[in-house]
Amino acid sequence: MVEQTGERMREAAPFTVMVIMEACTIALTILAKTALTGGLSPFVFVVYTNAIGSSLLLPFSFLYHRRESTQHSLFTFPLLLRIFFLGLTGIAISQNLAFLGLSYSSPIVVCATGLLLPSISFLLSIILRTAKLDWRSSSSQAKTMGTLVSIAGFISVELYRGPFIRTSPVSLSRPLQAIPTLFVFYSTPDRWVLGGILLAAANLSISIWNTIQMGTVKHYPQVMKVASFYSLVGTLQCLLFCLFMERDLDAWKLQNNRDLLLIIVTGVFGSVIRSNVHLACTRMKGPFYVPMFKPFGILFATIFGTSFFTNSLQYGSVIGTVIVGTGYCALMWGQTREAELRKELDVEKADDISALKAPLLQEQEEDAQV
């Protein structure tokens, strides 16, 4: 009885933690939207949060890998080049586009484009010819259908917003002049389609980052050290970009303590807490466990958006995001099924090799006996 209870606790613990992680992520996204609507520059926000995250992640990474030894050197030109592009794609480009897109759209659109990430990665792998489609395979069919449904859902989110579930008092009361002039097209308070496109571009950058990261870990297996160095490089890249975009020094001044608290919490949560939880759950449950919890973001964005936070939420956005989530689940099922088939094939090959070796060993033993 005690063993069964302990087993259930071991199963329930990672599930509960991952649900909490998704809830915290959505809550911070909604709070970031509120801060950006209040006039905080998205570029300044990205610099501050990554500066806090990098300062924590760098010493933490050495403590994390203190008992591990590696023969590889991180300070070689190929690895440093990879770290540069990891910082560029994973932080500088993706996060600036993401938070600028968030300032134009809403947290529910962030959920929709986040669920679009596997579809973008799938299409990228087809374009780069790193993956092949087998139309007779159920996994390929599921991935293709999931991608098409996800894209259709994203288009629905972009084109149909629908009536309000709840109207944001902040967006109604805020004057047009209070919006920071960052681009020519920033002269109007609502650029929904542009926000979605920027968020989709951010996810494309993350897909490229994933591809580079997988190759980098093969060359240097200490993941947290790689993450700490590309986080530092990405922060410097964000700083240079922000200095170019934000010529007004007043943009660097935080308007209130809530913005400061949000920046600190976002930096700590994103760099140390969430990354370590995801890494631990991946090691415990496999590579497909963490992505399974992405659709929970739709639920939390809807609940938080209608109950606690001052952000507008519309029926069309929620419906479109649910469609994207349906395609996401189908695509993830296809990827999981493909991994299972690959594992079964590897086992069969290993059994065949063992069967071939067995007669040879028997013959060698007979010869030895003679």
C-alpha cells in the first residue's frame, strides 16, 4: 500500500509541477501585456529580464555541473560561433519579436503562436530535408494534418476576433498619445494582425534555435553552461538593439515598483526555475512530456483573462486558439508515435544482431571444446 502511494506521488508530482509552470507562464505573460500597455518599452523589458536571468544563470550553471567533467572545451571557435547564433535566435530575435508582438496583440495570441511552434519546426525540417514524409505511415499523416489544422487555427485567430468576452478597462481608458512611438506603424493602438505575424516570426526563430541547440549539445553536453553563455551573449545583443531602437533615455526609467517586480520575477522564473523544471521533467519522463502541457495555456489564459487580470478577451481568439491546440495535439501524437516506432525498430535490429551472433558464439564454443 505504501509503495503504491509512493508510486502515485511520483507520477502526480511532475504533472502538478508542469501545470503550475504553465499557469505561472501565462500569468506573467498577461502581466507583461498590462505593463507594455501601460507604456513600458518591450525592448527595455527584454534587456532587463535577460540581464537578471544571465547574472543568475551563469554561476548556477557551474554549480549545476560541478560534479561533471568533460573533455570538450567550450571556448573553441565552432562552439563560440554556435553560442553567438543561439543567443541571436533564442533570445535577441525571438524575445524582441515576441514581446513586441504581445504589445500589439494579446496573451491568447501568444498561446496560439506558441502551439504553432511544432508545426513551424515540422515545416522547417521538410524544407531543410532533415525529415522525410511517408504517406503510408499514420505518424506522418497525423503530423501533416496537425500542421494544416494548426495553420488554419492561427489564420482564424488573425482574421476573426469575435465579440468581447471581457473588455479591458486599461485599453478603453488609455489615451492614444500614451503609446510609445517605436515604428511608423505604431501610431495606432491596435495592430492585431501585425502582432500575430511578429509572434509567428519569433517562433520561427525559436525553431532555428532548437536546431542549433541540438547540434551544440552533441559537441558540448553540459546543457546549463551552454545556456548560461548564450544567455549572456543574447543579453548583450538585446542591449545593442535596444540602444539603437530606444533613443529616448526616459524609456529606461521604470514608471512604478510593479514593473520592477515583474521584471525581477520574469527574469528569475524564465532563466532558473522554468528551465530547471523542464530539464528535470524531460529527464524523468522523456522529450515529449513537457510539450504535452502547452495546451493548458489556453485554459489558463481564458480563466485569468476573464477573472483576475485587466486584459481584453474575445470569443474568436479563444475558438481559433482551441483549433490550433487541436492541431498541436495531433502533431504531437504523430511525433510520439514516430518515436515509438523508431524505438521498436531499434529493438528489432538489436534482436536480429543478437540472433546472428548466437550461432557464431556456439560454433566458437564447439571449436574450443574440440
